[in-house]
Amino acid sequence: MSDSMLLQKALLAIAQETSVGQVYFDFMTRALCEQLAVRYALVGLVSEDQFHVETVSLCVDGQLVPNMRYELAHTPCESVYGKCMCIYPQGVADLFPKDTLLREMGVESYLGAPIFDTGGHAIGLVVLLDDKAFIDTSERRTVVQVYAARAGAEIDRMRFENSLRTLNHRLEAEVEARTRDLLNANRQLDNFSHSVAHDLRAPLRHMSSFCELLLELPEVAGSAEASRCANIIIKSSRKMASMIESVLEFSRLARAEPHAQTLDAALMIAEVAEEARSVLEGRPCELSLPQQGTLYGDPMLLRMALANLIGNAFKYSRLRDTVKVQVTLELLPDGFVRLSVRDNGVGFEMNQADKLFGLFQRLHESSRFEGHGVGLANVRNIVVRHGGRVGCEAAPDQGACFWIELPGEAA
């Protein structure tokens, strides 16, 4: 076979070989032995201290053999590593008398090419050894150089893959640790919630019960001031019990995992609006609702969010001669669905809007509009748990519009 045909065949074999890692290096050493008709072929990596060579693949007479380790000093490899290709067509054992391995292996000729990584750093070498004189041609050198370049790229790929694997294991361990911490935190939060439910509500019931007993005593019943104070205590204890229930509900919703499904939004909105408008007690109302549309989310959680938004619209508009509430659905360009609830109620200053979605945050006196300031905080929790967004716009005495945006089913 002519050298030009040899080069063509070798390059074609390299191009067609798609294996990676150890499989590729084994293919490489076998192919070099066969294509260049040499007895030994190896791919070696040099140790960090640059004292030793560790073979990655070693082929002898066309057969793979166990890898070995040898010292770099006083060998022809020392002239190759990090430098350039070296060829000793014959008598190499005599040129390097301290390299006893050459004599033991019966080596007569040597060809070595350095391996560099993609950053240009020396990392190893490709070596061919034979027990007869080596025929040196430019085509044969090109074959070895191409294999050396391909070996450098493959070693780089393997290092990157190992780095990714190490990073992945580290991330998995970190996620596992964070998950354990989160589970522990949730257990502690559950224990706290139980403590709140039991340890705080019971004393409040006792306060309320004993005040009711006090009201039955002649000394208290006969005193307008004493009765007034006792009734304030009863009212306050009931309010605090209601606030505790609201905190527990807020905590539960903050941890609730939505079980999403496609929902008939128009039907759900109509049902919620019918229940919520009872606060108007027969006052004239203009109600505009969507006739069709869908939402994707947890039916129980979204119904709670809608009940808060639509209930607030009626509540803060009920002092108008005619209450006006409009609910709309709109598909946004990013695939989200926006649900807006607009009213003609008392409104508020937009520079205070951020407070509305916080726990126990209110912009209006409870004497005018009942509530604890938990409803919108729950709305935000529910929407965020669904991967959505919340917002509002308003002006004093000009009504308000609250909106939520939820990802569509495809998102």
C-alpha cells in the first residue's frame, strides 16, 4: 500500500470512528499497530509531577494488554513530551542506554508525538515502537499527528465530563441536604402551627367564657361600665381567635402543593360571584362576568383566590348607590392567562399598593370594612405556588382593579 493510500485510509478510519473514552483509545492503539505495521502502540498521560507516564491504552502485536507505568526521565519520550514529534528510525535502545525497558522489549525504532489539550497545555504522548527499522515518511507522521490531536480533544472531553459528573454529584448532595432542611423546617412549622392552634386558642376560649360568666353576675350586669369592658374582652378574644385561624390558613396555603387541572373559569367565577354578592344585601349591582374561558390550576386553591378578589370587590364597593363589578379573562402573548377583577369602590393610593399583599396589612379601617388583612396575602401565596403573578391598580374613590396571571396548561 502506497503512503498516500495509507494516509487516506487512516484519515477515513479516524473520521468514521465515533466511539469515545476508553473505547476510542483502544481503537486508536489497535488502528496504529495495524495501519503503520508496528509492534507496539500506546497512548500515555504524564503525571502532574512530570516524572511518570501512565498508559491509557497499550497494544502489542494487535492485542490490547494491561496498562503500565514507566519513568519519563532518560527515555525518548522525554524529548517528545511538551515539545514536538521525535523519530528514531533505528538503534533507539543504543541512543538511550538508561532506558532498560527498550532493551527488554526488543525495541529497534521509535516514533513519538506530543498530546496537547485544547488550551495548548502538554498532557501526554502517542508512542509507536517496533523491533525493526521504522519507515519514516511525511504521510506516516501526519497519521500519528492526527491521532495525537484527536486524543487531546478526547482527553479534554473526558475531563470536562468528569468535572460535570463531580459537579452534578455535589449539586445532588446539596439538593438532598437542602431538601432535608426544608422537610425539617416544615415539620417544625407544622409543630408550631399545632402549638398555636392548641396553646393560644384554648386560653382565648377561657377568656371569652369567663367574661360571659362575669356578665351574668349581678355586680357586673348592674354596672354599665363593667358590662362594656367585659363585652370588649369577649369581642377582642373572638377577633384574635379569628386572626389565629387566618394565620394558620396562611401558613397552610404557603406550603400547599397545587394539583393542577384544566378548569371552567367562567363557571367557577359565576359561582363565586353569586356567593360573594350576598354582602350587598339587595343593593343595586351591575355585574359583568366572562361567558367562557379556562384556567389551569388547583380548583380548591384558585376558588379561594377568586373568592378573596371578588369578595373584596363587592365589600369595598357596597357603599355605592350602584355597585359595579367586572371580571375579565385575557390570554397574554407569553401564554399566561390574566384574570382581572375591577370595581367602583373606595380605591386606594398606589404608593401603598405593596402593603396589600402582606400579612395583616390593611388600608381601610376595620370599623368600615371588616377583615384581618390576610385575604390578599393568601391570594399571592396561591398564585405564586402556581408560578403566576399578581398586581393591582387603583386611585382613591375611583375603584380598584386586581389581577392575577396564571401560566396556561402548555406552560
